[in-house]
Amino acid sequence: MNSEQLIKDLIKQGESEQLEFMEVVRTETIAKTLCSFLNGSGGRVVIGVTDDGKVIGLENSYEIEQELKEFLVTAIVPDSPINYSVENIGQKQVLVLKVWGGSKQPYIFDGSIFYRRGAGTQKATSKEISELIHGRQLAEQHWERQIALGVELDDLDKNLIVSTINESRKNHRSNFESDDILEFLTHYGLYINGFFTNACVVLFGRKPSRFIPQIRVRLTEYAESKTDDNLIRNEVLEGNLFIIRDELEKYVNGLGVRSFFDKNQWKRQDFVFPKKALQEGIINALMHRDYSSFSSSVSISVYPDKFIISNSGKLPDGIKISDLKKNHDSHPVNPDIAHVVFLRGLIDKLGRGTIRVIEECKDAGLKTPEWKETSTGIVLTFHGPKSLSERKERIDAASDAASDAAIDAVKKHVRDAVRDAVNDAVIERLINEVLILLKENGKSLKDLMLVFDVSRATMQRDMALLKAHQFVVFEGAAKSGVYRLTEDFKSKIELE
């Protein structure tokens, strides 16, 4: 479902405790409404829509967005993430402002605390204010806010903190003006009464595993199945959330067409997953994981046709697996951590991360990724193209159909003939092409392209090389003909 349809469905729901429509920009009313959402469970303001849900649109939407950013960043205290997005509805544009329930309630605008009652915004009563303060006291007991014993300022990456301050200003996501590190950490609940919190160590620790060993992430890349003993990569990543995130981003960006040695032979693997979707899945796992248990973990398992992110913990209360595939309210498991990640600009549309993952996979022509809730946590699986699995099955079937002696003979002849002309990955593909032709006694160029998932030019080069060494011959018309093994080459294989 695209962004436009999501907004249309949202508007159809009508105004509610978490949704407000506005025809025109009224800055103070917007601030009061957002303040009430922050003091509740979060919500959205949609500007350019009448109270009865008619879309009238806005002119100069992006200029209005910038003006509101500059006003709201200092209007509501304490500051909190506000997501801004201009959305197209047909030929018209609306501006959507979204917040989640704040972790530092109560929130104040113009000296007053506002609360949401039904579809209206009003000043909070003394009882409601008392409940908000009590709720904040309970939040202080959350693992994020607990003291990380033994942590000193020198245990933190000060440069990373400074860059976070600068990024938050550049992104217009913070009203914090001081350059003092401790003041910044205090402002965002990461330094309390002279002590650094667990969340602070997760975000900015220089060697956080000394204090929080469960922060480590395991990355395993398999040549084939999970039972395969030959691993391409198997390591544990160390560092704070941003260091681990950067390492995983480098890993994902470095994936492509690769060759690797497996079971005494070289193999070729194409990386087919959309990188932006993987990066979104990774930052969500790091941000929303359960850090409170020593047995908690995040692991990433990479296969030729699957990319799996396993994250210990559970979904927030009120969120189901089915909600992840549609626009949903965001309830961060770790609001302090999520807030700082937001300040750095690593997440944009709160509650839209899973939608973006689905859209990226759809654009790449891949199956919708799957989320599963297990006894140990949440598992996100990205599926490669069906042709990848089919290609492997057909190649394996060709190998299974040939005798060991025939396979050895094909490998010997092909390697001896072309080893000085091409690299090991191409040699491996040529061997498999010959085995396919041995099993099926003829294949068209198009069929071979589909089996090996390569371009026409690549397959034409392969066949030209095999023809030059008299391994194959082309028979039939130019468009409908097939490649077959030469009788002479088949005789050599049979003799050996």
C-alpha cells in the first residue's frame, strides 16, 4: 500500500483521540494539539483537511513545514521528536505532523499542560497532571533510565556526542542550544543525578560491552544452508549502537556479485536484496531490541536467498504482527534510545519504518518480507527472488544426474581449457553450464540466461568460449536454436 492510500485510509477514520484535522495553519492550536498527543499515546495532525474529512490541500506545503519546524522546536518543552511529511492526495498536498507518546511527560506549551479528551484538546486537570507525573516516575524505573554502574565520562565517545548535538540542530530536531556535553545528556535523560544511564552507554559508550555485554551483534554469512560448515563470515560486532549500525551498513553496501570457496570449488553469488530495506530493518532491530536481559541478542544470518534479522524481545503492547504491514502508531520499546536515533536523522517517519521496508522490497520485485513473533523474539526475513532458489535447484539436479566420474571429467576439461582466460567464478559457472547441457541435451540461450540469472551478453560470451574449445555447438535457427555438447566432447566424458 502506497503512502497516498495510507493517508486516505487515515482520513476516512475521522478525528479521534489520536487524530486531528485542520483546514489552515494555526500554529498555537497545532502546538496545543501536539502537546496533548505527547501527554497521551501520541497522534497526528493533518493540515489541509476539513473537520469532516474533505481534502482541500495546502499551497507552499514545504515552506509551511519549515516554518512550523522553526516554531515548534522551541514551543513545546521538554522537546520531543516531531515527524513532518508532505503527502500527495491526488493533485493536492497535505502536511502530516506526527508524535508518539512522550517519555518525559508532562509536556508544556505556553505555560500550560494540555490533554486529549476524545477528539478535543483541553487543559489538563490537576488529577490528569498528577497521573502524568506518576507515569513519568514509573518511566524512570525503566531499564534505559537505570544507572550504569561504574561508567565515567571518559568511558563515552565525546566526539560522537558532539556530532549528535550538531546533527540534531542541522536536522531542526532539537531546541537544545548549549554545547556542553553533560547538559545535553541531562536534557535527554541520559545523565541523571550525576550518573550515566544504560541508554547513554548503549548510544555513546566507547567500549559498551564492558558494562552491557548483551549489546554485541552476531553476523553470520552462509555459503548455502544453515547446516553448512563452510561459513563465508562469522563474527561478533562490538561497539555502541551507532558503531554497530555503521559496520552493518558498510557490510550491506559492500555486498554484490561475489565469489567464494565452498567444498573445494569456487562459487558465484549475486546479492539481490534492496539495501535500503536491510538498513531500515537493521536500525529498527538495534533501536527496539530488549537490552535489559543478559541473554538478549540481535543476530543477522545471510544466505544466498534469505537475509534474516533476529531480535530478542517482543512487540510493544497494542501492536500485532499484522500492524507492521500498515501505517501504525509507534510505541518505542526504548524511547530514550529512539529519540537520540531520531535526532541524528537515522529515522524519519515514525511508525513508517516497516512500511518503507515493504515498499523497497516491492520496488525490487521481491516477495513481501515476513515478521514472526517467536518465543525468543521477533524475526524479520527478507526473501530473494524465486529464480535464485530455482537456479540452485536446477544446477544441483544437473550435478546429481551426472556420475562422479563425468563431473570430474567436465571439471578437468573446462578448467584446463579456460583457466588462463577467466577468473574462478566464471570457470565455476562454465562447468555448471556444461553439466546442464549434459543432463538436458540442449538448451536455448534464453533458458540458460534464466537458469544462471545472467545477461544475454554474459551468456553469449560463455557459449562463445565453450564453442572455441569445441565443448558445445549451436544447432537450429538463430532465434529458436539450442546449444548442445559436441559428440566429441561427450565421448571424452564417457571414456573417462
